[in-house]
Amino acid sequence: MKQDYYEILGISKNATPAEIKKAYRKKAIEYHPDKNPGNKAAEEKFKKAAEAYEILSNENKKARYDQYGHAAFENGGGNGYGGGGMNMEDIFSQFGDIFGGGFGGGSFGGFSGASRGRARVKGSNLRIRVKLNLEEIANGVEKKVKVRRKVMAEGATYKTCTTCNGAGQVMRVTNTILGRMQTASTCPTCHGTGEILDKRPKNADSDGLELKEETVSIKIPAGVTEGVQLKVNGKGNAAPGNNAIDGDLIVVIEEIPHETLKREGTNLHFDLYINFSEAVLGISKNIDTVTGKVKIKIEPGTQSGKILRLRGKGLPSIDNYGNGDLLIHINVWTPQTLSTEQEAFFEANKKDENFKPNPSKLDKSFFEKVKDMFS
């Protein structure tokens, strides 16, 4: 009959999660293989304590165990370890943090093979800036850029590190008040890769790498903004070794200011200047947008400061929330010099009823227009 989990950890059924964790840590330190080398009985107790903690630290599994006992996890009932007990790899991968780094962060006396300690080194990232105009931002674009990056030199080969024998870590045994402790640290020779340079081509550096220029294609989605960073995986610098992976290329977006359109998020603003006669009589105008020209109609009697909104003619949202608007700000240009005939005309009409300011309730004030613009 299997031993009761509460009895293994020496706690009551009413123990809190903190008390369960504390009890397990105490047992794990007491029966740890590094403290009990070659002691099979201690190793078995270490495994039992880990199995008990795996169940009692999980709220759902604990509830099932309290109701059905060990039968809840028999015949594939959800233990997660098939009822066959836990091996050392299970314990160290699942509960390495319980030990708080006191035993080398989870790599313990012979139970962490070379594949566990070995780090897969990644090359350094590269960073470039790409300039886009508003049309490119509106539609999305694919850019081809030349990048100088480190790559593995042709003919470079690597061999297993002789210091750590390919583990990527070196083990040290120290004497403490708790007994002999075995700890692991990154290998100083290979820096955790488990490999060192074997054959170095003439054009390679000390890591077996060389600089090469490469053309990289970058797909830039529509709606990006100034300062947005995009990542192109695997197009940064390479790292030495057969087990290494390349770094990434970080693309920083730089926006080229438009001659006539001003950006505000996904909205665009355009200042349209019309003369006095056009404001009085009305006119049609062609306006530049990021997708081409559009024709707008300015009604007779249009006042300076009026804002026309063309919905959906702004920039797309990078989050796919639709397009912003194009806001056209009407500015009536007042002539500064007049001919004799023109001056006489305006002088004659200065007191005419049609020339007197007479705003209606529909004519909004400046502050109301600003409020509408940002709503």
C-alpha cells in the first residue's frame, strides 16, 4: 500500500499551500542526492516527497486525493506520471525553483545530462532604420535592404569543449555545514555552448565567423507609426557553434513628413486655401490623399475655419480597427492688395446687408470645431 502523502511530508490535511511548500523543501534538502551520495533509501524518499508535493500543491489534484486517495490517480487517473513514480529529470525540471538555487539551480549530481546544462547560444541582434512615406504607410510595403551581418565562415568547424566535455557547465563540490554540496556553473571556455572552434578559415575571426553583406526582404504592414520596431527572425548576427541560432534584425520605422498632409494617429489633416470669390460662389477642388486624388465640393458661402471630414480616407489602423478620416480645413484667403476697381467694389458693398456677419446657430464657434475634430 502506498504511503499517505500527508504523512510523507509530515503535515496535516489542513495545511496551507505555504506550509505544504515549506514541508516539501525541508524534505527535499534532507534527502537530496548531493547530500546522500549513493544512498538509495534517501533517493527513494526524495522521490516520494516530490510525488507528494506534485499532488498536494495542485488544488484540483489535492481535492481528488482527499476524496479518493491514491485510487484517484491509478490507471492513468491524472497523476501525470502514470502512477509509476517520478524520475530525477521530472523532479528537477518541475521543482528546481523549490531549492532556491542552493544546489546549482536544478543541475544536480549526475542527474542533469549534458543536454540539460548546455545552452543554445543566440547571436546578437542588429538594428536598422527604414524610412517610409505616408503612401507606403497607408498601403504597406515590402522593402529590400542591405545588411552586413556575421555568418559562419565557410570551412569553419567546431568540436566538443574539452573543459566541460560538451555539457556547457562545470561541476564544483564544496563542503558546507549541511555536507558536501555540488553546484554547476557555465563553462568558462565555451561559455555554455559545449563547443569550441576546431578549424578556423583565414577570413574568419576567433569564433569562426565573418562579415558578409546580405539583401534582406522586410514586409512592413500598413498603419505603422514612427518608432515602431519590427523583428525579422534569424537575420541578425550568427553565433559560433553547431548548436547556435542566429540573432534577429530589428527594424525601426522612421516616417517621412508629407508635403501637404499632417498625421494625427490614423487621421490626416489638410489645409485648403481658397480665395474670397471661391468662398462666396462655391467651387470644386481636387484634394491629395494617400490613395490618390479625390474631388470635393465647396458650397457657396463657406466660412473660413470650416472642416470637411472625408471618412475612411485617412490611414489604416495597424490593429485592424479600420481607417481614420481625412479632415480638410478650409481657409479663406483675404486679399492684401487691391486694384482701384476692386477697392471701389468692396467700399460700395461694405454696408450691404449681404456683407454683414450674421452667424446662425448652425455656425459653430472655433472651440466647438476643435472639440468636434477630436471627438
